[in-house]
Amino acid sequence: MLLILISVMRNEDLYDLQHNVYAAEESYVKKNVIVQVEGVALEENTRGFSKDGVFMVPSEEVFKDALGSKYEYDETEGKVIISKHNRKIELTVGSKEAMIDGITAYMEQEPVKQMMEDGTEQIFVPIEFVAVNLLYQYTIEEISDRKIRVNLEKPKEYKEGNNVFYYSGKMIQTVEYNNKSISLKNTIPGLVFDEQIIIPVDVLEQAPINAKVEELPDSIKIERGGYEIIIEKGSKKALVNGKELEMPTKIRRIATDTVESYMISSEFFFSAIDVVTYKEQLSEEKLIIKKSGGTYLERKFEKLQEEDNSIKKLVVKDKKNKDFITFKCVDTPNVKVSSTKKKIKLILKNTSVSKDYFAEILDAKYVSEVSVKNTEEDLVIVIKKKKNTPFIYQYGENKVNIYVGMKPTKVAVDCGHGAYTPGKRSPKMPCDIDFEGDGIIDVKKGQSIREHQGNVGVGKYLAKELERCGFSVYKSAFGNEDVSLSNRQKNIKKNKCKYSISIHFNAVGTGRKFNKASGLEIYYHSSSSLAKSSKGLAKVVLNEMIKGTYQINRGVKSQNLALCNTEAMGTDASILVECAFMTNLREAKTMFGNEKYWKESAKEIAKAMCNYTGVEYIEE
């Protein structure tokens, strides 16, 4: 273990930075540091500094002299090349762009050239970025407000065939199976490849597993409990009792100076032999195998292959003076987004990236920097934008869209009447109704469906769809209470909604009996000064909704309804959608109370809103 001691100095200890070849910004000198490496002779007064929390150290003295890296510096191009552990890092003074084994990466701070007190020049580089990419494990400990300690742990050296590789990930020393422990101290420890824990096959012969392992000329055969697994060497292909499966990662022959073994996916092996649902749990250096009732995992590995998600393409375009950035993935990503005035941080769960697609983001109008990090499970992308620049993001089937320079559009989704509003319900059902066809009766004979149920059913899915598509949503009258029309108007205006959509289901007659009136219609306020824009929105929404479940198209109609009054609500356009007739038996049974129709209607309205406002609609 190497210890690098960095001491934060007092202001009077600051050395002269005025001769900095590059701009000597004040932020470069807020902290001044001394670097020491245990066991390596450094000049007593060698110092580094901090910028925005990133510690910068003299590259040659730390990485060449102390850590023994191969070091080259091209003064003409200002390029530093540091090589160690089969990794090559290329840095350029004044640039945040780096090359790691030929792949572009981006640093939080650029290397800088400093003129030292003795007249020599030093290239200072971000220590964490360089150390981690040379495969050192890096931790930092604050000793005091003036000192921190950086711990670098060397990677382990292994061989795979004739190739030497260095490993700095998790190392499993114990496997616990059926509450009994098996030590890996005398063989290769468990390692992580392709996000899979691989373990040596010779361990499988030990109790309590007691498998029989045999090496054949081109394959490895494992037998246990009536199961025969034959794995092609160096491949993901396996036969389990004659059934061909693809493992999540290939079998590997890995060696140290003293021991070697074939390494197999722990998940694949334990899932196959036990006919159980597999669950692994890491505790420090221990792999704990849990079992629970389940079925044979052929489907598990088919699904696992489908879930192997990664970014496969990135597109950057200028759309109407906005930066449009699209990440296209193998599968639909689970996205978490946070932001500050200057940064957008995206976490794509269970997603990775194997190539550099990100340099072209820097050509975008509002983007100045991007950093990308693959964690064990997730992909973290940080985009630095111009201060206070608004943005929206969308996610759905196989992609994430970001519009930098676009302010989120706020839409009010209004759910009509309260749960107990008199008369707002269907006639009594003449029979039991099972909407989903799952054998569960949703509405019994003689019961009615309240309009509030259908309104909120569509409304909650619409709000979710709009938010997924990058809109800001105000939810109006989602609760059971009956909110007055005037209060709903005031609340929508108070929340500064640009558009409003009020969801309803239609009725005709006394409401006591079903009749033949049916279909879909949308209303706007004809007396409003913004009647034209509201009518336009109504047409776009109707055009999408009529493409779904067959309904009679009753058209766009004008009526001076309170929830269409743009002046009263301060909106640019407002519409009221009558989704179907609750007094028509067929529409009541297949649409009014049916969750499938609620989701369909929400999707169609959201798609129309995207079309109307000029953003892309992504399928969920």
C-alpha cells in the first residue's frame, strides 16, 4: 500500500503562481498542498494544489519517480503520456479531454503547467483521475483541515493465456453455500468480469457443493445432482442436460505465479444445479449464495441477455436553437436525473458504455463539459451546461432525450368531478364485470361506476406519461373531494400552467339506463381570445385518440365551459376531453372502467402534447 500525504498549507506558505504559463485563476490557488509518498524520495518542498475540490500533483515526480510509471512529455504539443499496468493515459495541458488506451475520456480539471520558485516548470495533473485509470484503488482521508491522506493500493497481476492483465476490482475470498463456508485462499479469488462474479471451478468440488469437474480437450464438464454442464472453453456457450444456453460471461483460465484455474459465472452455476432462484450477496470479501423456491433458469439467462443494457449510439443535433442530445440504448433504461445551475447528472441504472460516444456533446451550443463513469451497476453521466440554462429530459423505449435550452412546459391535468359528486356515475350494471379478464370481478351486478374513477384513472397515467416526456405537471382535483370550478381555475392559474386538459366521461339521458349514444369528443372555449390555439390543441389530441380503440368520432366542439376558459386560468390553450360514454354499456364495460383504456388514452394525449409542443414522443 502506498500512502501519499497531502498537506494543505497556510496562506503565507503559498508559493508564487504569477508565472503560470496558463491563466493563474484564483480558484487554482485557494489551497496549497505538499505531496509525500512513503518509501519514495520526493523533494521536501514539492507541492500541489486544489481546484474546486480536485487535487492536482506534479505528474513526473508522483507518477514517474514515486510510482515508477513510464513517463513521456512532448513540450511542443503540451502532451503528457503516463503508462503503467498495461494502461496508457494521454493528457494535454489546458484540455479536459484525455485518452485512455485510445478511448476518449474527460476530466473534471485540465492539467496545468506551473513555473516553480526555482525556475523549473512542472505539469500538474488531477491525481485521482490518473491513479484510478492506472488501476490503483484510490481512497482519500482527511487528517485535518490542512492535511489529507491518499491511499493507493496496487492492482493484482494475473495471466489469461499468454496475456498479463491487472485487476483492481472486488476480490472474493470466501463462498458461503447452504450456510457453510468454502475458502478461496489457496486458489484464485472470486473476481468480477462483465458485472458477473466468477469463481474457480476447483472450488466446486469441495463440500458442501461436491460437484465433479472434468477437463476435456475443448470443454469443461461439471456434474452434480443429476445435472450435466458442458462449457466450451473460452466461450459463453454451455449445454445443461443437452439444452444450449448462453452464459452471462465466458469461462476463463486465469493464473498467478503459483496457481491457475478455470473461472465460471457463480450465478450461472448455482442457478443451473439447484433448480432455484439465485441470489448472491456480497459481504466484505465473502460471496453468500441464497436459495429460494423457483423454476429452472433457462428463462433467467434468456432474460439476463435481454437486460444486458448499454449505450449503443449518441446523437447531438441543433433543433430550433436548442441542444438535442439522444442516448440510444440496447434496452429501455431506468433513469434518475438531478441538476444544479450548471450541471445535469444522469444515472442510468444497470446500463454501461463500452465505447466513447461523448466527445461530440462538446460541440453543442449550451454544453461545455461532459464526464462519464461506469460504476459496478450504473452509468453516471454529468453534463456541464451554461449557468441557469433550462433543460428537459425524456426517457422511454431504448433511449433518453435531453433538450438543453428548453424550459419544461407546465400542463395542468384536471380530473373533473369528485368521488361523491351527485349523479356523476354510470347506470347500474346488468351483470358482473371483469375488466382485465383475470377472473376477478371488478364491478358486481347492480353496482355503478363513478365518473371520478374513470377520470382519475386516465389522469394519473396521463400525468405519468407527460412527466416521462419532459413536461411539468400540476394535478388538479385528483382527490375524492369535489373541488369547485372557480377554485380549480384559480389553482391552475396560480401554478402558472401553459396548457390544461380536463378529463371527463360523457353521459346522456337521465343516467338511470344505458342508451346508444357513444363516441369521443373534445371541447374548447369559443369566446376565449385564445380559442384558435385551444381548437388547434383539441384537433391534435383528437387525431391521436381516434387512432386507438374504435370509437365514433364526434369531433371538436365549442362550448363555454369553465375548464376551457383560458383567460380564467391564464393558459395558452385549454381543452376538455370526453373520453367515452358512461351511459353506453359497451363503452362502460370496455373503456370507462377499464385500466387498459385509461393507459391507452393517457398515452395518446401525451403523444399529442409532444406533437403540439414540438418535442419527440418516446414509447415507454
